[in-house]
Amino acid sequence: MIAHNETYEENTISLDGASFYGCTFRRCKLIFSGLLPFTLEGGAYHDCNWEFAGPAANTIAFLSALHKAGAHDLIEGTFRTIRGEQATSPIAMRH
């Protein structure tokens, strides 16, 4: 699915493999499974719920388990990389 400047209201939308450019989402449930990449550019999100499913949910559970096990530096490094604050990959970090 490729969408440009569309408005979605109270929809359940699978993000996997989709591209949304300038779209508006109102009270939608947006689901990412991690099966395919997706694109979200220039959108607006109002009162939406975000959900991870399948492999993406497994990745969140994995990161949570690492954090609980004491790998705080790895997890914080991962978030710094996501925010663009760190040039090196946290994967290269040793714990």
C-alpha cells in the first residue's frame, strides 16, 4: 500500500510493507510486525495506539529482558542510536 495525503479514522492499519506520505491518522491502531520495512513521512497522529506484533514484539521483549538482566548501557546506547545521538552501533558494545 502506498498512500499520499490520506486521512484514516478509527482504522486498524498494518504498517508492514506500506508507505504513508503526509497522511493523517485519528484514533487508529497502527501495528508493526517487523516482517517488512515501512515508510511514515510527514504524517500527523491523533489519539492513536501503536502495537508491536510477531517478530517486532519479540524484539521488544528481548530488549526488555536485556535491560532487566543489567545490560543498561546496551539499551541506552540503542536509544541514543535511534535518536541519532551516537554514531557507533550499540551492537558493537560489550557487556
